[in-house]
Amino acid sequence: MNSDLPRGLTPGEIETYHRDGVVLLPGLFDQDWIGLLDQGLQANCENPTDRSRVWDRDPAGRTMFYDSQAWQGIAEYRKFIFDSPAAALAGQLMGASVINFYFDAVFVRSPGSQFATPWHQDEPYWSVEGYDTCTLWMPLVPVKKENALAYVPGSHRLDSVFYQYNFGDLNPDGKAGIDQVDFSHVAETAFPDIAADPQGFGVVSWDMAPGDCVAFNSRIMHGGSGKLAEDRDLRVFTTKWLGDDVRIKFRDCGMDPDHRAVMTERGLKEGQRPGTDLYPQIWRRH
Ligand SMILES: O=C(O)CCC(=O)C(=O)O
């Protein structure tokens, strides 16, 4: 299992990440890492955390399962977070001097699931604030561009505070009160209807194989993944990484989950850099 990046990122890849807020990085994780994550995901699905939730369950029994912050209980996730090239990759992309881990999240669709992830931005839900927040989106099975997560390039630089989707509505099993948010008090602008005109918004997505990843800024508008063919499932492992300018910010609309309680328990305060064993520093520029 190789802990080093198989190659340095090109200046073009780094420029694309900052210009568009998203970049496809093919073949950076070898099959050993993918196999390990697959084992971890299996364990995660068999033993979900109490934060897990089914986002969709259709009449045919097809599901979309979501879980997050499972890494402390899953050895395979921990090994990936501490030993894989992921933190170095985030560090190079963001030009960071240090990288802390924020959290993991998984998105698991059973074959043929027609559920599409609602369009949204991540930062408005998160308990941190800053430009230097990066998600690595890694499918553990092949995925076609029409089923992969999609992005509006450049939308990470928009200043407006958009109304965001209430993910708490995705809860066919009625699991108690998880991730309910109401943006009507904070939003200035309706969220654009990107699904109605993907071409007009310049939406991008890519065919991907296990080992490829997409890195995206948490401010970018993204969504639309899913709508699978009957014989295709989609298992995605994501990690969220924090670069230099990120500070803790508590929000009334926090979810994904809201970290306010666990941060406060660890003695972390608004305005501080996230740290402690909950948000470990994984990488430092030499
Ligand atoms: O994979 C998906 O469907 C959703 C992923 C997502 O929204 C995220 O990682 O922020």
C-alpha cells in the first residue's frame, strides 16, 4: 500500500481546482487503497453509526444510504485517513502549510436507485468557515458521468448566501430529527434550478473508475448524482480536509452532522483552528 502520491499534481490541475472549484484527478489511488476502503464500507454498512440515515427507499426496495464520521470505529477508514496520499493531495491542491482531517461521509446506492442528490453547497451547513476546505469524492465502483456527482464550475466564488436544501427531509424511515435545517432566516437568494438547465450552468461531471477522485471546494454547487441503471450500484467514499484559513464557526443550520456539540465537548471554540484528536493534523509541508 503506497503512502506517497504516485505523481506530483501538475500546475494545470492546481490552477483548475482554484479556477473552477473542482478537478478530476485520475488514477491517484492504487487498488490496495480501494480494496481497503471497500472492506471498510462493508463494515460501515453492516454497523452504521447513530448518525447514519437512509435518504431514499423506493417502492422496489432500492435505497440510498448515508453515513458520516464513522472513521473512529472503522480501522480501514482510519488507515486511509492517516496513511494514504489523500492528505498530501489536499495539501498540494490547496497550497497549504498544514492539513487537518474534518470528517468522512459515504453515499451508497443500491442497483437501479433513481435517487438524485439535491443540488447544494457544503460550507453553509458545516461547523467551519474558510476557502480552504476540500472534499475528495471517490467512487469504489465504475461510474458514468451522467450518474456521477456533478458541479457548477466557478460557483465556489459566488458571494450570495443561497437558500440550501433541508437534507432532514430525506428520511423515509423517520429517524428522529436528524439534520433538520431551515435556511429561510439566513438565505438571501433562492438556490438556482441547476437541474432545469445543466448546460446553461456549464455543469461538469466525469466517467470515473475506482482509483480516480474528484477534488472539490466545499463552496461549489454540486448535486445530481444517481439515477442508476438497473444493473449498476454506486458506492462512494468521501473525505473532507481543512487547509490554512479554516476556522470554527457554529451555525443554526448546521448538519452533516452539526459538529457544535462534539467541538464544544472537546473545548473547541468559534474562531479557533479545528484540532484535537477529533480533527487530527495529518499533513504538514516540509
Ligand atoms: O455522492 C453524492 O451523491 C453526494 C456527495 C456530496 O454531496 C458531498 O460529498 O458533499
